[in-house]
Amino acid sequence: MMNRKKAAPTPPMGWNSWDCYGAGVSEQALLQNAAFLQEHLLPYGWKYVVCDIQWYEPAAADTRYHPFADLCMDEYSRLLPAPNRFPSAADGKGFAPIAEKIHDMGLLFGIHILRGIPRQAVHRNTSLLGTAQKARDIASAYSLCPWNSDMYGVDMSREGAQAYYDSLFELYASWGVDFVKVDDICNTEYKPAEPYSAKEEIEAIRRAIDRCGREMVLSLSPGPAPLEQGWHLSANADMWRLTGDFWDEWEKLDDMFERCARWYPFSGSGCWPDCDMLPLGRLCVTDRRHGERLCRLTRDEQKTMMNLWCIFRSPLMLGAATEHMDEFTLSLLTNGQVLRVNQEGKNQRPVRHTGDEAVWQSFLPDGMAVALFNRSDKERRLSLAAGELGLDAFPAATDLWSGERILPHKNALSLSLAPHGSVMLFLPNMQE
Amino acid sequence: MMNRKKAAPTPPMGWNSWDCYGAGVSEQALLQNAAFLQEHLLPYGWKYVVCDIQWYEPAAADTRYHPFADLCMDEYSRLLPAPNRFPSAADGKGFAPIAEKIHDMGLLFGIHILRGIPRQAVHRNTSLLGTAQKARDIASAYSLCPWNSDMYGVDMSREGAQAYYDSLFELYASWGVDFVKVDDICNTEYKPAEPYSAKEEIEAIRRAIDRCGREMVLSLSPGPAPLEQGWHLSANADMWRLTGDFWDEWEKLDDMFERCARWYPFSGSGCWPDCDMLPLGRLCVTDRRHGERLCRLTRDEQKTMMNLWCIFRSPLMLGAATEHMDEFTLSLLTNGQVLRVNQEGKNQRPVRHTGDEAVWQSFLPDGMAVALFNRSDKERRLSLAAGELGLDAFPAATDLWSGERILPHKNALSLSLAPHGSVMLFLPNMQE
Amino acid sequence: MMNRKKAAPTPPMGWNSWDCYGAGVSEQALLQNAAFLQEHLLPYGWKYVVCDIQWYEPAAADTRYHPFADLCMDEYSRLLPAPNRFPSAADGKGFAPIAEKIHDMGLLFGIHILRGIPRQAVHRNTSLLGTAQKARDIASAYSLCPWNSDMYGVDMSREGAQAYYDSLFELYASWGVDFVKVDDICNTEYKPAEPYSAKEEIEAIRRAIDRCGREMVLSLSPGPAPLEQGWHLSANADMWRLTGDFWDEWEKLDDMFERCARWYPFSGSGCWPDCDMLPLGRLCVTDRRHGERLCRLTRDEQKTMMNLWCIFRSPLMLGAATEHMDEFTLSLLTNGQVLRVNQEGKNQRPVRHTGDEAVWQSFLPDGMAVALFNRSDKERRLSLAAGELGLDAFPAATDLWSGERILPHKNALSLSLAPHGSVMLFLPNMQE
Amino acid sequence: MMNRKKAAPTPPMGWNSWDCYGAGVSEQALLQNAAFLQEHLLPYGWKYVVCDIQWYEPAAADTRYHPFADLCMDEYSRLLPAPNRFPSAADGKGFAPIAEKIHDMGLLFGIHILRGIPRQAVHRNTSLLGTAQKARDIASAYSLCPWNSDMYGVDMSREGAQAYYDSLFELYASWGVDFVKVDDICNTEYKPAEPYSAKEEIEAIRRAIDRCGREMVLSLSPGPAPLEQGWHLSANADMWRLTGDFWDEWEKLDDMFERCARWYPFSGSGCWPDCDMLPLGRLCVTDRRHGERLCRLTRDEQKTMMNLWCIFRSPLMLGAATEHMDEFTLSLLTNGQVLRVNQEGKNQRPVRHTGDEAVWQSFLPDGMAVALFNRSDKERRLSLAAGELGLDAFPAATDLWSGERILPHKNALSLSLAPHGSVMLFLPNMQE
């Protein structure tokens, strides 16, 4: 199981609809953002276009859920895209037409699902595909998502339970889905008394993907995933979340250093602990209460976020509404040398980790990437000895954002960093 | 609120269907047991006949629940007795005909409900009485009973929520209900992270009873109720449970001493912390897996149970299927002097409480009741000094079960008690 | 045990040195405050003069402790008053001379101790009185006070352990001690994993007092005491704390309403759940960092504190440095009618208890005391129906602070209360 | 810090006195076991001879501790070997003579210490080396080892605290110590409310070792170490414990599979999560209550233990009293091919992990080691597909214990394993 063929040999890069559209994304919005991706970001590796939560809810329009809403569903208890929001899905075509358009752009297509079976299927007791059991037979009456009323969990000890999950992924494969973000399946905060209680459903989804005949990236959400399940997560999923939903707040960004320092040994070889979407640029465009906003992180903080996500090798999923993207935001996403650290780094790890500072290193074929972070609220000078990186001597380093050349002094680097600021350096291998 | 007129000036005494019929009690069984009560036990104060859980579930027949079962319900989302099980309830007459028969016997009638609104009402979005809101508008999508799938909790912050509860108790009042056992409303074990989360629903039910025009005893279940909510419980309910379901096991009986030692100061003045039903005689007559059984407690243990329930002033609700009741069981229920301790005691409290022994006292107009308990597994001699009871000297005592006269020796009593055994003594007031 | 003769038939009233002198009280300060008590407060019932923590530490001068300080100790491992701070204690006379002076004033004398045996006794392995065992034999190497390094706990399973405690109280009895506040013995916050771990030491101290030949009030500290141990506390102690140290902050005062609503049934018959000292007037006179201060509560809040402590029947221990007491503070302590509610009330309890309001009642021979509290930050009108107090109709009420007569309107009282304000009313019994 | 030069490039192998001598090891016993090591085990890599707890306690003789015992100590508050037990330590020579003898055998020498400063030093307030502060100035009055009364923790925020630790390791370096097992420093079970509270002391000891001028392996004890501190442990220590004390019980051995499955990514590059000593052969020779015993694990279980420790790459510290070692035990310790998996494996990890089975793999330059484990209580057939190991096809495998050749069938291995049994296979690289 551990050595299954991995669907994501490097950290997945792409775009996700949640941060900008909430539960209310539309076909038009998906394709518009896909077009932007194709034109501006695909050359840098951004290729997944992921449609987030509640595409099956006709009335979903923003960040709010409607409790007990009536959902679009086929005769086999499987949710379908709401045709009023995704017109090409009419006549039971599902996401196939959209996936096809996205594939034609050279991109890949992903969807979000909540684990489980629709509550409406259970109360109507509808059929399942490939089994004589019906919806009530496999539902767990007491297993709920704690923030959305669409689903009941599936009791995997019941006959027909695996058949149901198999039928889901068979459908998604027929649509051409390349990436599935499964939600309400992996956290320790919502249900501290039942940590990792969806373990069997994770395994069932793994099996369903392996059987569906199409390669799909499996992304688990939300976090924090339990560290002591690192092996099980590695064995079953391609990426999983370190935290609850990440947003554009320094406090959450600062906390991510703690999470990365716990999870770094589990990253690599096709398994990607996930720092969550990058809330950059235009966000929350469907938020009716507060309205659209721009990323609230300072530029230094945004760069710090990119540096941490890249050197940690987190998946990179852009959360912005891409239309009218400003130059600075675009520049953060198109620095090939920094992205190479994300895609090609090896044995990335902290070499220093305190409440005020962090230093990470990662190994590239031709040198070493080193990121220095100032977590404090004040400007701060960081000094770094060659030995701390395992080096005998420092080569001249390059700042991968500014291109500047940085010379060591007495076999140490010393840099002044803005509050919440950071640098990403490249140190070439020295000739022996 | 604290000084509302109390519906139960003394601990309620009666019979409940759960221990013998589970979820599968029928009209016939109710009336048969009521007839026994009238003939044999009513003279001793046993007067409530309580129909326990799922009288609205046509297929309920034993101790098991059917997840997502279809329930009998009126147009206002209110559950109704299943006519196949309660024939007199046909044509929308509900429990009125049964209540009338029971009243005619000189008895009182009680029902069990689960807090909340039927899940099926919510998913069908049916109407409510007295409000334009509908079932979905007041349901809490995340508030579940942890062992039965019939209901969603009601979110009392919603418009129409109180109207719904008012409509329930209006219906029960119209049926002639005298006692309501509300379940899934009061415990700390099932949801340790949300202790007493149904607080607002308790208050809503209190209001609904006060408004319904009929006096009803309000019994909260299951336990353990949270001790720190003693005031709130006293202010809103007439009785509430100290533990989870009590059964005929010494371990549970022994544990009840711990609970009683915590709760005794909250008992009295119309508020009755509740040790749960008395699982005596024939039990579990509908249990398909294990079949009917007789109470598994030894005779000493059964007497210990009666002594503790009586001196603590717990409600006394018989759990037996009364038909063919044996002599010993009947004798436990018809000792007027012991029952007087339950009904008329005052300031009952432990005077000694260790892992091996317990001594309780309670004050009667003409003397003092004193119960001595041997909690250990071996025969044990208990000695009791007059001072420990607050007495200067011991009068001659009477054993209320045997009638025997017990003389003190050197101002102390000394008694040998069988393993798990006990005595209930009466000490007359001494002439001054 | 429960019916032992009670040393405090009504809530103890007096003065304690902690709030004003910390660990640094002196003989002079004790006697000076005693003199004030005698002159101004004794007529109202304030009679205990209690010397708080570390009277055995020569260098103690303020609120700080000196870790591992050398302590004054007799040959039997018993701590003695430091003669440099208590000159009359020289030559082994201990507190006897001070107690005598205080008794001569018509007052009673109390001391503070920490449970356990001095760490210095253990490491020096000194002798014990009345047993061949030595200090090391009875100490528990892992039972520490979490904020003071003077003591190890005593392991009551060891031979000699009870003899040690007996020897302590024999000494205190010989000094003439009337009140002992035992610290580090009763809380759930410092050691949540070991709740009530000093249970055996509480019992040992109870026994030692019963044997010492002198009546002493036993006060346990700090809190919060565990509610589920209410019976054990009642059986062994005369008063015990509801909270950690109380100080002159509204937040702590507001929280006391929650604690009182939990503990009220345990109060009465010589057992007094304790709201802690009254931090009125001049406080912290030995505090070297912040200096002396006046009570930071507003006058309304101070009155609210008095009303709550009085109607709840808490012990009343004044924390002020009494010299130069202002008129207002003195007036709070000398209202005989309000103090009568504290000393003579019966069945005191909340009748309303929400986050914004509280209403308490208590029964006096000639009428009822009713306190109305505004817990909110805004002026607030409270309305109270006669039925809520269990009355059929309201009599004219008297405000016990202003003497004002308050007339009901349509069988209800309605009063406007300042933020954090309150009233204490007296409602005379109505002629039948 | 992360890249400091590592003292243990491969998992340390050696012998420790705890399992056989408890706190009562002597010079004679140390040297006798060292001689056995030199003769029989050194050729296989076993080289550390570690003297475990309380070598400074003159009266220590078995597995019990004497609370508050008087300890051998120098003028600078540093503990010294008790000369009555270690005669060569007389005249302040400490462990230097023993270390020299052990070095002369070609072995390395280790000692055990408890973090902190002797309580007796604190209560006597003795001096420290290299600072004017004294013992009381640096001790933490509330930081205790929960099972041994010798020490107080050191408060690293105090002046002189680092100097004290520096003085300890300076002394140990002067003795010739190569390995230090620091106890009471790394667990989450004893103090769940203060997890990893000795973090600063761990860092202080790291600094003291780095400064002492001698390379020493730093081993932290007891466990379970907190998984979320994996980075900090890696940065500061060479090995740390996964569990509390391991003993010869199947339940503990079975549980070790869970721990290994959590910690495997942190193992390698000079950091060795530690499964604890191997309780093989003659154990507990000083146990006065139960007497000496032989390892209680079955032979299958003993082999399973060796296989798990080896493939996980745990340190290997023998717990046996080596004299009269039986042939089977010796054979477990001298299988060079199995030990090579421990010393040279790379990227070791579980590929299957359930309650009944475990399969691990590890990579060697010339092939792959694969261990199959039957955790169940019954004989069990395990089947393993080539793909599960990341192989396209199976080569013929060799059983490293029996030497037997095992042929795959249809590209899968299938083996029957005894209850609690296991095999360690070697799969040679296939020619391309």
C-alpha cells in the first residue's frame, strides 16, 4: 500500500475556488480562472483547476450553507453539479464537459466532495449502484460533518458501503476528474473525542480510486491531521492538511512554522503535508457580508508565505480570483527559481526553529536552498554559521527574489530582515 | 422560577415500560401492568404508569432501534402513537383513550419523549403549529441524540422554536398526560465536550409545561446530570438522573452510593435527583437476543437497592413486567414503613461514606430512619455511636423489614451485615 | 462524623492578615488590627484575628516567598513563630502570649498552616513527637505545594504520620489557637490530574483537632474545592473555599455568582462554603512592587460583594489594614441588619440566575431577605413577581442599606440597579 | 544546531546495567559484563557499557530507591560514585579508573544521570563550580522527578544554571565518559499537564556536551517522547525513547509496533528513536522481592523483538546479566546479517500496519530487507505482493535467521508465521 504508484510525484500546483467564491462558484468562473491559469501560470507548473464545495447545491451563492438544502442527485444517491450553476452539466452530463474544456487547455480538473452519503438520500432511502442495499443501509446516523448538513458518514462495516464509494469514483473517472479534495475526513479539532474517526472511509476512498481506472490525486481536508497517523496518511493519501482553514492573517501564518516543524519528515516521495491554499490577490468575491477584499498580508508576509510553502514543499493551490491580478501577486507566482525549490527540493527541514526565527534548508542537485525567516514583530538581524547548515564554508549566495549576491563574512551570513520578513537563498555546491 | 408550584411534592412512585418492554411496549401491555398496579401497588402510593421510548415507531418491537425508521407523525411535525401498537390511538386520538382508562383506575399517565424535532419532519420540511416557520427553520443540523436517529435537536434561538415545544405539550395536555420523561437532554458522558448543551431546550420545555394548562411532572434523562447544574435542574425539572441507565448489576448499585453522596443536598422540596428505575422481578421480556430474565441482584442486594432509593428519597419507578410477580418482589414494594422513609423523610444524608460502608440518616416527625450498608464483598460488622447520628443516646431501634427490635450496647449499635447487605432502622424520638 | 459538634454554628467573622500584609505580618500589626476590631467591629460579630502564611519565616516581609528559606522549627519538626517578627514568641513560647492578649480583648485567635512537614525537617531528618519515626519516614517526596517550597506533604499510610499531625494541634491548642486555616489542601486547579489528593491529610487534621482538647474552626484553602466532595468537606471541615484567591476585581466578583449557585445547598448547619476574604479598604501595604492601594472595586461593587457574601452565608473575613479606615468601608462592615442575613438566614438560594441578573432569597424568623443583583455593565431594571419568591403577595419591603421603603406594584417589584449594583431587601412575614 | 556533528552515525549498540542490576550495580559487575562484551559481542558491534541510575547512592542495592537518601557529592554539588560500591572511585577519582579499564578493552563507557541538582545540595545550599551562585539559586522548587527523590530540576532562567551543567559534563569528560543517558527529561505520561517541560534543560545539556571537549552520545529517557517535538529532539539529542520502560511482556512488544509506525521518519542521520533495552537472558538479578528470572518472552517473541529493533534501526542496548548466557540468547545477538539491517539500513518504514500484521522494509546497498510480523495470537499466513514493496518482480529471498531460500509464487510471497512470530528476509537487487 505504501508503495502504490503516486499520483503526485511533486507537490501539486493549481487553483481552487474556495477562497474567492466560497460555496458559490459557477461554470463561468471556473473557466475564466482556468483561462488565466493557462495563459499566465501553466508555464510555471500551475495546472490543477479545483471546484470546491457544494457544486450540487442549486441555491449556493456565497460562503454560507443552507441547512437541509435540496441537492441535485442521481438515482444512485450520487450528487450531481447543479445545472443552474453549471449549465453544461444538464442532461446528466455532470462535470464531463467542463473537464474536457479544461483538459483542452492543458490543465487538469479537480473537485471537492464531503465524505459520506447525502442525508436526503438516506431519508428518501434511495438506491445505490452495484448493490441491492439502499442509502439507509450504509449511512451512519451519528456521523456528521460539524459545519455542513449535506451528508451522513458511511459506516464501512455495512454491506454496500464500499460499492457506494466505488460508484462515486467510477462516476468521477467517467467525468475526467484528476484531483479529489475530500472534506470532513481528517482533523483532530472538531471531534477531539473521536480523532481520525473517518479512518475506514479514507481507506475506502483509497480503494475506490485504485479501482476507478483513472489516476487521481487524493487530498484530505480539513486539518489539523493527527501527526501520529502520519504513516496511515502516507499510505492512503497524496496530500493532507496541517491546520484548519488557512487565511490571510499573520497569526495563522506564524503558526504554520510550528506545523511545518512537526511534519517535515513526512514530506516527499509523493506525499505532501499541505499548508492549504494561498490566499493572495482578490479574495471572497462572493462574500455578501464583508464584500470582496485584497489579501490582508503585507508584501513581506506574502513573500514569507511563499518561501515557507516552497521550502517545506507544500502543495501550492492559489486562492485568488485571478481576473485583474496585480503585478506583485503575479510575480509571487512566477518565480521559477523559488518554485524549483518547491518542486525539486529534497530533505527539506528546519535547522533553527524558535519563536522569533526560523531557518530552513533544502537540497537541490546543484546546491542548497536556505530560507531565513523573521517571525518577530521587529526588524531583526539573523546570523548563520556555515556549520549550522552542515557546510565547512559558505559560498556566495543568491537571493532568489532579488537576484542579489550575498557574501559571507568570516564564514557566516548575517542578514537584516523586516518584521515578518524572509529571504530565500541559493547556495551553489562548492567545487571540491 | 425556583419557587414555581411543584408537581411532585414527594418522590414520584410508579411503573415504567423500558426495563421490561424496551422500545416495544403495546397498549395491551400498558393496561395489563396498570391493572396490576391498581390492584396491588396503588394502595402503597405507586401511581404513575409511564410509556417509554418510541411509541410512534410502528416497527419497534424490542430493545433495538431501526435507524431512520418512518415514524407516525401529524401534520404539525408532532409524533403520534403507532396505531398498530396502540389501537385506541387510531383516527388521531393519540394517547387520550389510554390516559382516560388509566385515570379511571385512579392512576396517572406518563409518556417518554426525545428532545427535538423528528429528522423526517426536517427533511420533509413539514409545518409547525402556531407559527409560519417550518421544521427546517428550527432544527439544529448538528444536535443529535447519540443513540437514536429519530430526532434533531431544536435551536431555541430560532423563531418558531418555542411555538413547536408549546404545541407538543398542548397536545400532551389534551391527551391527559401527567408525567413526561424527556430523554437525550441531560448527561455529561455522551458529550463531554458539550456538557449540558440542551440547557435552552430544558428551559423551553419548562415554559411549555407551565403554559399547557395541565400539571405534569418533568423527568430528565439520561444521566449523569452535571452536579454543577444542580440549581438549574432544580429550577426547571422535578426529577433528573444521577447516572446512565441503571440495571441489575451490583457494580452499578455500588456506584450509586457515590452518586447519592454527591446529590443529597439537592433532594427535597419537590426536586428529586433520580436513581432510575428499579429493575426487579421479570425483566427484558421483549429482548430477542437474551430473552426474558429475572432480576440478577441477590435478595440482599435488592433490599439494599430499596433501602438506598428510599432513604435517599429517589423517585421509585418499577421496571418489572408485573404479571406473575413473585412474593419476595412484591414484599419489597409494599413495606409501608420503608416507603414512608422515601415519602416523608427530611434532611436525608450520609453520616458515613467509605468504599466499604455507608450509613445514612433521615428525619421523620416521630423519629429517625437510619440505614446501614455493607458495600464490601464480605460479611461485615458495622458499629455506630450515638454521636455520629447527632444523638446523645440510642433508643431501642426497629428493623423496618424484619420488625425486629435492636438494642444498643454502651450507647452504640453493632450489627453484622451480609455481603452487599443492609438494614433500615427506625429510631423513635426520645422523650425529653 | 457528619454529626460532630460544629465549631462554627454560624459563618465565622473576623480579620485575616493576608490581603494587607502578605507573608510579612508582625506581632505589632496583628495586635494593632486586633485593637481596631475590638473597638469598632466586635460589637457586630467580627471576632477572629487570623495570622496568615509563613509566620515561621524570619525573612518574610512582603508578598514574596524565598525558596528554600531556613525556617524556625522546634526539635519535633514543628514550625514556630519567628521571634524577630513576633518578639513575644521568644524562648519557645510560640503564639501563646499573642493569643492571650487577643483573648483578653474578647477576640479569638487563628493561624494559617500549610499541610505537610517542612522540607528542611525531612532533609535534616529531625525527630517527631510521640513516635520513634523521623521526618523522612512520613514525608511524601512527590507531594508539593505548587507555589511555596516550605513543605512536603505527609503520607498518611506511614507509621507516625498521624502522630505528627496530632503533635501539631496539641501545640496549637497549648498556644490557645481557635481557628486554623490549612492551605494547599483543597483545590482542583493546581493539580487537575490529582483532584483532592490531600483527602487523607484532611481526615488526619480532623482527627487531630478532635483529639487536641480545644475547639478550633477548620478552614480549608485554597479553592476551588471540588463540588463532588461536598459531603466529605462537610464531614471534616467547617469552611472551604469556592475559588482561588479572591481579589478586588469585578471579574472575580462576577464569577462568584456562578460558584455560589453551585454550592448553596451545602451551606448551613455549621458548614460554610467560603467566598474568601473581603478585600476592602487599605490593601497590600507590604507590596514592594506596586505599593499599598485602596480597594479597586466601585462602591456599588463593594456593596454587591457584601450582599452576596451575606445572603450566601459565606464566612466574612476582612482583608483590610484597618488603621485609618474610611467611613464608607466601616459602614459596609457595621450594618447589623445585613449581617443578620449572614448570621441567621436559612435555606438561602438563588431564585434567578442568568449571566446578567441574580436574585437570591433567604429566610429569617420574621421575614425574608431578598437580594437583587445587576451583573451587567449597564443600568438595568429588574422585575420580580411575588410567585418567584413563593409568595402569594408582596408586602412592603425595606432596603436594608438605605432604610427606604419599597412598595410593590401589581404584585411585583421593579427596581433600577446601577451597573454591577444590587439591593438587599427585607420582606416582613405577612399576617395570615 | 540540526547539522551538528553526530556522535552516533549508526544506532548505538551496547549493554546497560538497569534490567539486571536495578539501582544496585557495582564496579565488579560492570567490569565482569564488560569482559563478556569484549569477548563475545564486540566483534558484532556491541561496544557501550552503561552504568545506570544511582551510582552515587551508597545504600542502593536493588531496584528500590531510598527516599531522601544521603548521596555522595563533591564540594560543587556534583554527585560522585559511591566508593563502597565502586572502590576505584575513592579519593575523588570518580569513574575515571573504570572508564580507563573499559577503554582498554576496546569498549566505550556510559553513565546515567537524572536531570537537575541534588535536593541535598539545595537544602545544604552548597557551592557550584564556575559561578558565585549556590545550589538554591538555580534549583526549581517545584520541578521533581516523579519516581525518585534525589533531584530538583534546574531553572535555566537563573544565573549559574548553565555553569552548573557545564561543570557536570566537564567532570564526565575528565572521567572519559562516552555516553550519557539523561533521565526524567523526556516523557509525556508522567506530567501530561507539562509536556516536555524540561525542554530548556535538554538544550542546556546539549550546550554542555558541545563545550566539554569530548564526544558523548546523548540519550534521553524515559519516554514516550512527544512526537510533535521530533525536530527539537533531533536537533539536541542522539537518541530518545518511544515508550516508558520496556520489559519482557508481549503487550509492550506489541505496542512497540504502534510507536515505530509513528516515529520511523525521524530515524536516520545520527538520530535514533529508541525502543529501549533488550530484556533478554538473565534479568533482575538484584530483585529482592521476585528474584532473578529469565526473559519471559517466547523464542518467537524474542526474535520478533530483534527483528523490529533491527529493521526500525533502534539503538540496541542489551539488558541481560551476561554471565552464563545461553546459546539461544547469544545467537540472537550475533547474527551479523540481521545486525547489518540495523546498522546500514536506509529509509526503513512500514509498508503494512494493522492490528494483526506488520510488514517493514529497509534499503541496503545490495538489496532490501523485509520483515514480516504476525502480531496476532494465532498462526497466520501473510501474503505480500511485489508491488507493495515497490518492486516489479520478486527475486528469491533469503531468511536471515535460518539461511533458507524463499521463492516467490506468481509474483508474491506467502509465509506462515507462528503466533507473535516473524521473519527477516533479504531480497537482493535484481540485475537490470
